[in-house]
Amino acid sequence: MNQNWKEFLTIDIAPGENRRIAWADKVGGFLDLMSASPCAGEGYVHGQESRLKDVLEVSGRTIRSRNLCHVQVLPGEVAFSKEKAGGTKNILRLALLMEADAFWIELDTSQASERADGPTSADAFAIESDGNRGTVEGGGRSVCLVLPEAQAGEADWPQPHEYRYTAFSLWASAGIEIAIASRQPFAIDQSPLESEVQIPHGFGTIRVEFSVPRDAYGADVPGRLAGHNHTLYIAWGKNAEEALTRALQLAAEDAIQHHRAATSDILSSMDIATGNDEFDKALRWAAFSGWSLVTREYGLGIWAGLPWFRDNWGRDTFIALPGILLVTGHFAEAREIIRTFANRQNTDPTSPDFGRIPNRWRSPDDVIFNTADGTLWFIREVWEYVQYTGDTAFALEMKPFLDRALTADITRSDEHGFLQHGDADTWMDARIRGKEAWSPRGDRAVEIQALFYTALLCGARIAELAGDFGHAAHYREAASKLRSSFLHYFWRPEANRLADRLYSHSEEADLRVRPNGCIALAASAILPEEQALLPIEIEAVVLADCVSRLVYPYGVASLWQEDPLFHGRHDGSPLYHKDAAYHNGTIWGWNAGPVIQELLKFGQISLAQSLAAELARQILHDGAAGTMSENLDAMPGPDGKPVPSGAYSQAWSVSEFVRTAFQSFLGFMPRLADGELIAAPYPGFSGTVKFGTDQQLYIAASRGNSIFEYQIEWLGEIGADSSLELHLHIATNKGIIKAAIPIRQGQRLHLRYDEASGKMHSVSSYPPLKQAHSVIETRLVIPIQPAFKNLHFASPHLPPWNKPAREPQYLERIILGSADTANPAVYLIKRC
């Protein structure tokens, strides 16, 4: 990452502003610091172990509060600086190194004043240890480590190991499997420090002091402390020898450079520009935060979120996978994650979970399968991966897993072809003390049916690739039956609404307003337009219903605010447990993805851009720096701003933000199995996208008055045998039009569409198109929909009669049967 990128991506946190700083390291660790509250975060955590509690400034021998520090955060690093007398400053930089299980610390004194005696400042860190004591000799710059109190009595740290040819000094404690290495000689002081900061119980402090600089003859040069960067690497191991070896290697390689290169690689995959610096910055931060959650533990997976969802959740993984790995071109990692989950499939024919992939995998001995949709998202992502890469060999490898899953789910289906499931088997899965569902949605939820329909048709395509036309016909027959039933039972014209579910053992519909209808539309959008689950006119009504009732300017509510079970606050209410609100009003960051996708599908650019811009603002300025939380309160805070809640960094939240930038705003959707590339870029968006085997497509769209201009280039050498059909979609004043244009590798296209005349021309092409300088045929695919006339977001408002905000345990009493059964709200919930 060059200096310009560093400057562009830096998030500045003013002195006194308290922001969370958090990301993962891809090998089972994560960092959690608070910018202005020492020791308030969890620090560097690996497994259940807090290894590094915090970074604290020390002046002389007193630990100072850092609320006056200016904090600069960029992907993978954080810097704390404080102005000193005379305008000078020290800068403390630190990084949790990616894929290294190690930590880097740098004290930059290049902007500090010179002085002839001892250090003027130091910095403290918390690291798990046995609290052993040592001594320090000489004077110089120093940093401090905050370690747990002694666990097994007193012991001496070993003497430092000097490596003159690389100027290494290495320390380690044999009992705690921790090692510290530096290119500069240093010593350790464990004598007590004064502190203005409350050091957490069980922790103490030590100081690591660097020797003063030496002249050309090796003599100390007292008073020449300015102008030097002092670096430490801290490593852990199964034993002291392993820790020592790793720390020495990290210092010898100057491992921070590898860390920065890996971070730069993920950022370079974000070659997309929107014309809005704030959005572009947030987009790269979201990509970094999501990428950091791709973790190798028992195989590769994606952590669902920080701090408590550090597991591989099937549903979360496959909702997050396209935005974190596919759109950024990390196809090998995507394939490995899909394969890892496939190998965890339940293969016991006697099990009620036969054919399912895990809902959550923690270890081989801790696996649960309680999800109806995780396997369906998995199948969808197998096919989306194939469409991005053209890797049909992998599709055939996955076919036995898909056949097992689809065959099992067909047996779980009712006479209408609907997949049946439990009350808490959808993504709205919270339970009261692990039992009754807080948001019961059995036994046929709307998005489950859309996902099942999509999975059946994806499975049919893969069966056809394998020449297995028997399975293909079986899946297509089941999909056809489901599609017909879906329109009949889920679409309720009398309410102008798509049902959220069908009640158990009944054809009666639950018409509660939730975002699941919109999720259903977005999930099935991977299919060709002729296989759409609903007519386009009904899709428009479903989307308009969702937007006008559920979508606030800052996010998508999980339940309509006029619903009697709506909860305006998520966490912290004295009237109910937070899970009562979890899916009953609380905003979910990932739900904005389907809404933005569907808005742009219908050309509703203004609303889509407004919501996306607000999400970008939240990423950069609210909650944890550079990421998105799991949730927000449905109602804004007293200051009118969104209130983050739940996990402070959530994989599918940032993934959907990134995915919609590529697939919806830039509009790139490769369909290599169909020989097609779909491009639907909105004016002002440009970027280079990846597909196939090392293939890239450059897309740029602009508009001046009624003229649309498109620059499209399939990068690389001219390839006579590499050709696809480009489907260009354009949002016009008549609706969405489409043009089909052949394109081959190495070809550059300049296309122009005149909205006034309704004609498209090829301005130039190299190599030339057959229809160059002539009209290119277009057709209207989505007319302007009356459902969107005067469409606007909902305004947050808590009705005065809302009982969850006034009566203790209101929803819980309804579900557990202790509330008034004549209440309409009770009837609604009890129909399950």
C-alpha cells in the first residue's frame, strides 16, 4: 500500500473521541482496543486468552491517560501520537500481524526532541505472562508491557541473546512461552510503575528499554535519542524455544513488511471508483474488515463476527462469501471454504439433519445442524462460484453433496413442494433460553422457499453438466411445482403483500411485515430472468412494501414499527431481554444488501445511493472504525444518530456492502456457465473486475444529459478462442433496457446510448464489432413500475400504544402463554 493509499484510507480519531478499533488476524486471533479508554477493550485475544491488553502512554515512571492522543487507524495498523512541549511528538504504532500469531510495536521518535538523560516517554502493553521480575541497565527510549500477575512464584528472565550481525536482542520467559525480539539491543525492567489508569485486575507492568544509539566505533552516544524508530516483535509458542525462534525470525524478516504487503493485496483487489471519496474509502475498509475474518481453524472458514461469533456458521459463511471473496477475485479461498463445508455435511441417513451442512462448526466435537437455509445458501454459492470462475470440474466434485442435500430436502417438503422446517430454523433463530422461538416462522418461511427453488435449479444445472439428466429432471420438476405453489399461496393480492410464512399444518398466511420477502427476491436473482420466482410487477410491489415500511434512512428494520410486537431498542432495555428485540424491530446490517440490489434492479438509483452513502458514513464514523456492526437499534438515539448494537464487526454486514458495490452499482455478474457477462453499471461508477482464470474486465459508465457512455474492455491479449456475450443493462426513463453484444478477450468497446432517441451505437471497438458504427439492438426488460411512484423511506416512529416499550416481558409472556389470549398480538404469535 503506497503512501497515497495510506493517507486516503486513514481514519482520524480526535483526542478524547472514543472509537473501537477491531479486526481479526486470520489465524484465530483478534484485536480490540478503545481509542481513548485504556484497557476498556479486550486487547489482543487468541482463543480464550488475552495476550495483549492495551497500549498505554507512560511519562517518566507514570502511566498516563491517553485521552489526549490523536489516533490514526488504517487497515491493519494503528498509531497513537501526542503533542509534546515545543510541538514535538512521539508516535507509537502497533499491528496484530496477519497470519502470524504475533504482534508488532514501533516507537517512532523521529519527531521527538533530543535530550541527554533517560527517556521522556514510554508506552505500556498488556500481555499474558507469569509476572516475573527483572532489571534494567542504561538509559534510552522505552515501551512497557502490562502482564498478568505472577502465577507460579518468582523467576528470572534469561540473559539477553545478542546477534551482532543483525543487532538482535531476544528475551523470553520459559514458563509462559512468550518471546520478544528487536533489531536494537534492549533490556527489561519489571519494577512497579505509577499509573493514572486503572490496570485490570491480575495485570502488572514491565518496561522494555532500548539502549541509547552508538557511534561508528560502537560507543554509546548519550543525548542522541531523537530520529530513531525502535521496533519490537512479540511471538508466542508451544514452548519457549518455539517462541524464541519465531520472534527472532519475525524480527530478522521485519515481518511488518509482509503484513503490509498482504493488506495491500486485498486493497488492490478493490479497483472500483464511484466518484465519492467517502464511499470509496468505506468500501475498501469494509473489504479489509471482511477479509480479516477469513480464518484458518480446522480448515478455512469465515468468522461470523467479533467478538463473540468467532465460529464458522454455515448460513453466515455463504451469505458473506460472495462479498468477501468472489467479487474481489479470491476464488481459491472461496473454493476451499465451500469444499471444507461440503466435507462436514451430515451423511447419516437416519439423522433428521441428513444432507445438511452445519449451522455452526466449532470443532469436530462441537457441531450443530439446526438450520433450514444454511445448506440452500451453500448450494447457491457453489453455483455462483462456478458462474464466476467457469470451474465446472469443481461443480462435478460438489455434485454428490448437492444431490444428497436436495434429495433430503425434497423428502422434507409438503404436497405443494414447500420445504418444511422448525420455528427457529431460519436466520431469525433466537430462542428463549434455548427453547421457544422469539420470532417463530415455522413451518414454511418465504425466503426458505425462494432459496429452495434457487437451489433446485442450481442443482439441476450441475446435474446436466454431469450428464445426470435423471436428477436434473427431478429437481426441475420439484422447482416447477414450488414456483406454481409460491405464487398461489404466498402472494396475497387482497393485502398487496407477500406472506412472511405459512403457518404450520395450514394454508393460512402470516402477513407480518418483515424484510424476508426482499431477501427472497434477491436470493433467486442468481437465476436467469425467465426463471424468476414471481412476475416482475409483483416483485415491484413486494419491494415497495418493504421499502416504505421497513427501510429507514439508516437501515432495514426486522419488523414493521406498527406491528404490536415491534421493539424499538435492541440491547439495554430493563423491560425485556435483548433477544426479544433481535428479530422484532432491530436493524440488521446485511439486510441492506438485498434492498439495495432490488432497488437498483428497478432503476431506483436515488434511494439506493442514499442508503449506501449512509452505510459508508457508519463504517467510517460510527461504532468500530472501518467496519459495520451486526445490528442497530430500530429507533435512533437521543442525538438522532443510529445506535450500533450486537457484534461490533459482522462479516455479512460488510460483505453485503462490498457485494452490492460490485454486483449492483457496477453491475457485474459473470455467468460463465451460460457464456455471458452481465454489466449494469450506473453512471459515475468504474472499475476492474475479475472472473474466470486470471481474466479481468474494465467497466466505466458516465452520463451527460440524455447520453449514456460506456467504456468496456476485456483486458489481456487478443484471444480468438475466448468469446462471451456481454449483456449491458441500462436504467432509462422508460425502464431497464438490455443490449447483447459479443465480446472477446483483448477487445475494447465504446458504446453510446441516446435516451432521447432510444438508440444505442458502437462509437468504437477494437477489434471492430460487426455492427460497429451502426445501431445496436436493445429491448425493454423491466418497464417503469407504478409501485415506485412517490416511494420513500419509512420515518422512525414508536407508536404511543407500543406495549413492548411499556410492559415488562411483553413478548415473552405472550409466547409462554401468560398473556391475555384475547389480545390480537397474542393471536398472531400463537398461530404458529
